[in-house]
Amino acid sequence: MSFPDLMDYQLLGIAVQQYLIAIGILLAGFALKNLVSRLLTKALFRFFKRVGEGVTEHQFHELLIRPISVVIFLITIFVAYSVLDIPVRTAELVRNTPWFEVFAFRAYQIAFITGVTWVLLRMIDLAVLVFMKRALRDPSRLTNQLVPFARDLIKLFVAIVAFLIILARVFAVDVTAVVGGLGIGGLAVAFAAKESLENLLASFTIFLDQPFVVGDLVSVGDLTGTVEKIGFRSTRIRTVEKSYVTVPNKSMIDKPLDNLSRRTARRVFFMMSLTQMTSSEQLHRILHQIRTDILGHDLVDPDVQVKFTSLTSNSKDVRVQYYVRTDSYDEYLTVMEEINFCIVSAVEENGASFVDTTMTRFSGSEGGSPDLPRSLKQSGGQSIASS
């Protein structure tokens, strides 16, 4: 067989020469797609940087270069199909079109719609990146919650639209009838996905009512931690133990939720026990000095209670309560530590002491003995009371 005859040889109704040309086009497209996409994104960035302030060229390329290169390669497939006389438009399909050509055409349609959808999704990410860069000028925890939520919602909408286009264009499905049928089939879907729908509705409730936003310290049920992300189905919380817990949104609104970040102040309360040897004059001076020290702290509210509230056989008990104006847990602990040192100093400076809860009173065979630590208990002693 001569070379011209070989080029004209028909394989599945297509000449070998057409196969070779199509393969050459595909190889050229595959080899040049990265170069062309990089040049195209570089040209696009020149126009984009006017509105995309804060977004670097590297970030722009990282987001768009891969999906654009895929679309460019799909365009070369379109040209190769044209050379092979494979239908590239729905109107070109006829009843006697070979099955492999129909299959290739349908696969190309799905790939092209998916590629374009990928570009759109990356453009949404790019828009979110621009918005977040601008929001850095005026940081807001509400922005951190709104932007990821809106991004996911728009992406979901784009994906649904792309799926409906594939059904309509590739499989010739009547989308209007499908959407209309959802009114009936939606009931079955609602029952099957009841929990997912409840969590989705709960996410809208969280977004609209805003019982908490990203960055808030919350306590729900037995869980306490900082909100890191609010999604469609769940909320991610970083606990005080630094574990990463996923909580269904329904649980976040069904249970009583304490937003610790919205406290106007943090309460400190404890009982202080002084020994019975503390005189009334000493007690008056101690209470006055403690109250003065607490009120003198810059971060403490004026609502301070330092009261002698209880008298027992072993101690004189003082109730101490005050509020620290801060939403920082570390700062709260620092203030509490400073005031505790002031309390200890007030007791020591006035010659009093706290009740030693490690002491135990003993009774010997020939009379009582003074309080001794448990570790010094005599073998013949008998414990009768614990202070």
C-alpha cells in the first residue's frame, strides 16, 4: 500500500490522515496549554489589579492558571473533533451518527461544562480573596463569618446550575419538569435528609440572629471553646483543651448557649476562712484593706462584696465577690492573681492567718493534745474532728 493510499485509509469512517492531524493538534495543545494559560492570566491580571487591590499576581495565577489551562486544552479538543468530523454541536447529531462519535461528543460536553464551572468557582474564590483583603483594613468577626458562608452558598448555587445544564444539554432532560417534580419528590427527600435540612436551617438562624460569630468564646452543653468556622451543616469549635470539635448547627441553637465573649465582666467569688484567733479589730482592718485594694484595681467594677458572713467552731468566714471588666481569660486570671496577693498581704500584715485544713485534732489517753498534722499522728491517738 502506497503512502497516499495509507493516508486515505478509512478507520471507523475516518481517514488516517485526519487522525494524524487531530493527534498533532492535541499534542500541540497539551504542550502549549500551560504557556498560553500563563500568558493569558498575566494579561488578565493587568486589568484585574485595578479592582483587586491587595491580591498578588502569584495568588491570581495560583487560582486561575489550572482551570484556564484545562479550558484551553478543551478548545484544542474541539478543533481536533472538527478535523475528525465528530459532531461538536447538538444540531450536528443525526439519527445514524456512529455511537463512538455520540459518546465522544457527550463526554466533551460534560468536560467543557465542568471546566467552565471550575473557572467560575475559582473566580468566586478570587472575589472572596479581594473582599477579605479589603476587610483587613476594618477587621470584623462578622465579616469572617459572612464571607465563608456566602462563598459556600454561591458555589453550591453554581454547582447546581451546572448540573442542570448538563442534564439539559447532554442528556436532553426536561429541566423544567425535573424542577417541577421536586415539589412532589422533595417531600421524600426532606424526610430522608431531615437532619441535614435541620442543620441547614439552623445555619441560617445562626447567621440571621447572630447568637455568636467567628472568634467568640461560647459554652454549649458540656463544651466550651472558641468558634473557628460556621458552615452549612456544622460549627467548628476549638476547645480550651485545643481539640477541634464539630458540632451540628441544630445543637448550637437547641441547647442553652452562653456567649462568654459578650459578658460585660467576669465574676470572681470565693469564701475565705480565718482562724478563730483572729480578733474583731484585726478582722475589721483586714476587710477594710481588702475592699480598698480590690476597688483600687483599674479593671474591677465598683460592685465589690467583702463581708464577714459566717462564724463556725473552727473559723471566721469572709465572702469575697467582685467583677473583672475584661473578655480575655488570661487578663482575668492576671487580675485575680494580683488581688489574691493583696488579700494574702492584708491577712499577714494584720497578724492573722488562714485556717489550716490539713490539721487534725487528736485525743490522747490522758487528755487532749494540740492540733497536729495527719502525718504526725501518734499510733495510739484517735481522730475525733477535722478542721
